[in-house]
Amino acid sequence: MHKLEFIQPGLFTSLQDQGRIIGRNWGIPEGGAMDRLSARRANLILNNPPDLPVLEITGIGPTLFCHAEGQLALAGAPIPIFKNKKKLAEPRLINFQAGDLLKFGSIKDGFRTYISIKNGFQNKTLFGSVSPVAGLGPAMRFEKGDLLFFEPTAPLPVTNARLKTSLILRDNTIKTIPGPEFDLLSPEQQTILKNTNFIISSIATRMAYPLLPKIEILKHSLSLLTSPVVPGVVQLTPAGQLIVLMRDAQTTGGYPRVLVVTEAGINQLAQMRGGQEIIFT
Amino acid sequence: MGKYKISIASLGAEFLLLSWPANISVELSEELLAFEKFITHNLSKFILATNPAYVSLCIRYNNKISFAELKKLLLDAYLNFDVNIVETKKYWEIPVCYHRKLGPDLLECAHRTSLTLETLIELHTKPFYRIYFIGFLPGFLYLGGLDKQLFIPRKETPRTKVPKGAVGIAGQQTGIYPQASPGGWQLIGQTKVELFHPNQIPPTPFQPGDYLKFKAITLEEFKTATHLPILKTKEADA
């Protein structure tokens, strides 16, 4: 098995696929790529099945030492890449040789880049997905010295096709449907959900994106028995704060589910970071 | 035919939610779990996975059917299903050491409830708690049946780390932390029983609809206590 080694892990780099279908009834989160569409695209460039494990880079990329030759494909947010300190012109495909050092820089436009390899990075699965689960074995993100394993294969011809930045939606309107408890809100509260510029909190994670500010009118005393939640559900806390649940969200929750972000909207949010503004439609 | 008025809401493109009236009861839970089993069996062409809660059931479905079509099939199924499906229930016993060293909030709980430590432990170990569902964290059991005298609000400031196996009380709930995590529950004891096995399918021996009882053990017994829950017959304990 060929391998790549993390010299620097980057801000938050992990192996992800399209998430798990089973396990919610045992309290196991779905997981998977935050931007599932870009993860599928990274695989499609190499004619891989869409759900193979890919590397998810968040904000700042890792530095990888190549122990063997191979080829990577990229999708999602554009990222500066340096091969042996020489900047590459942001190709979709990168060929590398044993001994090469690949440094991925800071993402400016978007927030997450996906890197695939022919036949996928090899890793153990937990309930059908490589996505790490908090508290269950493998760490949530890669650290210095960790290894990525892959099968040797013949590379595709490298084209000069650049990453289309238009693949990252610049639109900050997030499409939603009403959640199960939407009707419990007053007409005034319902209106304000759709007519407010919310800011993604700096503590946004793979589990959830809390939104700011807390809104006085959205304060409530609705009590809800613990009930299932899924990625995309927008919870409303009694203090009037909205929380968008993301791919690693817990399986049940007790706050009213006022909106549900569409699958496309989750992928869009995955390419946004703390401090950015959004509007629900 | 189901006995309640249920409603169905979309939770995005892959999930939908069935809701029963918001009153927790064993009867409602039994029906909900029976219906879950019924549709898992009869609508397997469309349903990929399900997960229940107290009064709601989440369904993950494939793209061979629309939300509107599946909603209709589910409502039809609710009118036609046989409520008398008898689930095989298991009764479990979990040894817990209620010692101040392992239950740091034990004395505070006794003080707040004006109970002696002995009575508090007796009240906590007496009932068979119903396992309503598993959620929140991998392997976390939502238990019902806590004695009213033991209703104690959660801590005002959560602990940054609660150890694996900690047994606690929060409001009207009691439960066991399946893994170390932050938490605001009042901690009254600890068990060595493993609630979750990441390398097994299923990863937990417990199922919604099972019952569970705590058994007090000493600090000495805790040192060599079992990592496996003990399977009981209800009759033997009654």
C-alpha cells in the first residue's frame, strides 16, 4: 500500500465520505463530507464511485510528504498548492513522485476543499462510513505524523483545466422548508426568521453552526420532548438563538425545529465560515 | 389500527418525522415501536432506516418515492397495522456503586431531596426503568420511570468532563454516560458496564422497549465488577 504522510495537519483535516445510513437508532451521527456535492465531484474527476473516502480540508491546508508516486484530484474551494515550494497553477489533477512535498495553503474563497485519489483513501469504517465519531476510536482530525494509504494505479493525463470558482456558490441566501415546530411560532417570529441577516458564529463546527445575534422576539418558552434531529435542522433555543445542525449533529435534541435547510443549503453553508452573513429563504 | 392522531412532517429530502401526541406513556411507546417494526418490514422498499424517540419516529427513505407518496403510505399503514405485535422485551440489571468517590453529587442530592442516602439509593434501585430510545450520544439510553422524589434539576454549571459509566439524574430523567463527555447531570454513582461497543453490530445489547434496573454494589465490589449487563427475567425479580 502506498502512503502520504502529514508533515503539518492544517486547520482541520479529516477523511470523509457520503456519511452513514445506519446507526442513528444507536445514537451515532451521520457524518460524511460537509459539502457532499464537492466530495462527489472530487471522486468523479477520477471516475471513482461518488462515495469513496476523500480528504476534507478546512480553511488552512495540510503539508503532505509523498512516500510514493500517485495522482490527486481536487474539488470544492480553490486552494493554493505548492509542490516542493513551487506554486502550482491550481490544477484539478496533481501528479506527485516519491519524495515530493505537497503544501496546501489558505482557502480564501469558500471554506472546504476535497481531495480524492484513484480507488479512494483506505481506512477502517465505523458503521459503514470512514467519518470519525467523537469518542469512538480514531481522532476527529489528522495530526502530524499520521499516514494516508492508497492503492498504486496508473495516473490520468493531467489537463490544465483550472478549478471553476463558480462551483462555490457566492449566494448567501440559504433555502429552507418549515420545520416540524414552525407552526408553533407567532406570525411575527415566522417573519423574522426569513428577514434577518444572521451571522455564522466563530464557534461553527462540523456538528453545528450557531447563528448570531440572539433575537429578543425569537425568545420562547416552548417545551419539547426529546425528538429526532437530522443535518439541516435549524433549532431555536429559549434564549432566541438559532443553531443549524450540520453533518456530525447528534441524533436527538430538545429544541424546537423551526426550519430545515435543504441538502444544497447544507453544502452551501459548508463553504462558509464564522463571521459570514446568511439569509434564510 | 393505531389509537392516536399522528402527523407527518418533512425533515428535508431524505428524512421525515412521524409525531404522536406529546404525552409520554408506556402504551404510546409500545404502539410507536410496534409501528416502527411494522413499516420497517412492510415498506422496506422505500425505508432505509428508522429511529424512535418518546413520541416521534424519524424515517430515512430512498429516492424511489416522494414525501407526499410515502406520507400517504404511512398514514394508510397506521390505519391497517396490527397493534398487538408482541415485542420480545429484555430485562437488564446494571451494577452501580453509589459511593461519594464515584457519585460526587450524592450528598447534595440527598440534601436537596431531604432523603437519607440509604433511601435515595433504595428509590433509585427499585424500579425497572423503561428504555424508550437511544440517542444524543452513541449508546445513550433514554430511561423512563424515575421516582418523583428523585426529580432534581441539572447542575447550574455543567462539568467539563463526566467519566464514562457515570450514573446521573437531571430533572425527571436518570441515565448513564456511555463515554466521557461534558455534562450537567447530578452524578450519584458509576457503573463498569460498557454501554457501547463500536466494533460490533448492533453496538449495544439494549433495545427500545427493554427494561433496566440498577443494583447497588460496594466500592470493593466495584473494583472487580462486570463490564456486561446482567440479563434478568422480570418474574425472578418481582
